[in-house]
Amino acid sequence: MTDTPKLKMRSWLFAPGDSERKMQKASDSEADIVLLDLEDSVMPENKPEARRLVSAFIAARSDRHRIWVRINPITSEFAEDDLAAIMPSAPGGILLPKSQGSCDPERLDELLTQHEETHGIEPASTRVAALVTETPHAMFHTGDYENVPRLVAMSWGAEDLSSAIGASVQFQPNGQYMPVFELARSLCLLGAVAAGAAPIETIQADFRDLDGLRERALMVRSQGYRGMLAIHPAQVPVINQAFTPSEAELDKARAVIAAFAANPGAGTVGVDGAMLDRPHLALAHALLASAED
């Protein structure tokens, strides 16, 4: 039995599961995680063939730890067929859409446990990420995911939520999200941190606007997000760079740690003319840990 590989989670790139060409292109990119999609991008009549293609594609890969599958919602008629088709190939993880609360990934955990046992896969090695704001009901349960088995990341989405609530506009004139979608972003961040999972920013639909993507990725990272979903390979290098600490950031973090180490027991220390307290020390340690990851 081998340890489950450590996984970077900066960039998560979608590819439709009914297109071998697009799955190959996504997997050849620098994406930390490739998300082969069996949900929104695949029409119901095409799902059986997509399952077959996805399963065969994963089975042929040597980097299966980074090849994940977005299945259909766990309460849908498609989810169990999705798992039955793909689990023999041992994907690295499952992205669970339209999660309504902790009960959904808990049910997924039960099913994955059965499949791992059946197919000789290392127990609990199939990781899970959940999309947690895609319905109005789900918005009220973003804080319920603590101690959910397998859960390593949580993300949010605006498209399904806007459809569910009847919102025809997602963005303000200045390009920022409307308040209800900013609320979804904030609830996802807080819920993920409370659950010990990585908060992952949602997609940017305009894949040509790489400058805007960079600005947005840096902004959400500064608020605590650890990665971002992508819909086009061109977005991946920008996301990876934005979520990778710079040498200047690492040097500053090391200076903060060194200052506290030189003053044991001190509640505050001075660094570069600023007075810093213990929360700054915790942030410095977290930054260095993220760089090691």
C-alpha cells in the first residue's frame, strides 16, 4: 500500500468528458488538477459514451492522482452510474456539484468506500471537492462541512445559482459581482476554512481576458483562496503564477518568523518599521507551508 501523493491545488482545469481531444489537451497542460466533466458539459443522451471515454482515458494515465471527475449531483439519476463507470480506473478525486450540505459528500464517501473495496483501490485515497453554493438551499449550509470524510477543497459557482434565483445579471458595472454572488464567495471561503479544506475560486468565463484573470486571482488569493477553477488551458499559467508565493513574499515571511524567534515570548515585534503581532506569525508560517505544498 502506497501513500496518496501530495497534491497541488492552484489550478483546476475543466474538460468535457465526451471529447477525447479536449481531455488530452487539458491533461497536457500545467494544471494541477484536471476535471473531466460528466455533468453540465455532457448532454444526457451522451453520458453513457462520455463515461466510457473518461474511464478509458483515466486508465491510460500514469498521473491519475491529478485526473479528477466531476460527476452528476449525488441525488441525480446519473451519479451512481458515473461512479460505477469511472471508479475501476481509480481517478484521483471526485468533484461533487450542487452539494446541498454535508449529507451529500457523506453519501459520496459511502459509495466511494464500496467502490474502493470492490476494485482494490487504497481505502480513502479518492479525494473529494464540493461545489457548495449552486442552489439557494446550499447557501445556508456552507458551514456544515467540518469532519466530512475525504473533503479536501470547496468551491462555489455563480451560473447555477443565478439561474436558480432568477438573476439575469451577475456583475456590477465596475466588473465586481453583485452582492448575492459576493456572499456566495465569502460563505465558501469561510466554510472551507472552518472545514479544514482549501477554498477554490470559481471560473472566469472570459478566457481571453488574462490580465483581468491575473488581477482577480491575486485579489481572491489575498483574501484566503488557495486556487481557482479554469475553463481554458491558457488560463492555467496565469492562475499557477498568481497562487504561487513570490520570493519577496517568502523572504518577508521568513523575516517575520526570525523576528519572533529572536524575541521569544514577545506578543509583538517590529519588522521593517511595522509592529506585527502573533496573527502575522501564523500567516507567515502558513505562507511558507503553502510554498512547500
